[in-house]
Amino acid sequence: MSWASRQNLLARAVNRSLGGVSVLWGAVSGVALLEQNTEMVIGDQVLSIEYALHNLPAAQFGEMAHGDAVTVDGVSYTVRHAPMLVGDGRFCVVALSKV
């Protein structure tokens, strides 16, 4: 099993233990943490965001783009901003809008 596969399995286990929810983007599925009513700082701007997915594996979800459809725990959302890499770049945060 590759290192990336092990990391993805670990991320799923951690996300599930912290109350993670299922994420479906096209044919790609995973588990992430859904946060509601948050703010993100991008450069010198503060964006108020209704929903954000945290701890998504960047290798699987890093190519999301503005307007993409995502299903989170059975609810439809669209991607508001391209994923932002976190830490060493293995995981990302994605801002969402509820459909």
C-alpha cells in the first residue's frame, strides 16, 4: 500500500472519529469535517463563508473548481473557491454554498 493510500485511510479514520461527513464530488468520495458559518482569511481580505469542508485529502479533491457540484452528507452544495492547501499541502479546505 502506498504512502498516499495510507494517509487517505488515516484521514478518513480521523475525520470519522471527529464527526466527519461523507463527501461526493463526481466519482470521487471521501470523508471531511463540515463547518458552518466560518470566516477565511485570504491575503489581506476576510471572507465570510456559510460552509467549509476541512481536512480533505488534496490528492483527491485538490482539483475542485468554482461552481463544481458537491454532495456533503446527502445535501447539495457548490464550490465557492478553489481549494486552499493547508500545512504541508496534503490536505485542503474548500468553501461551499448550499444549493
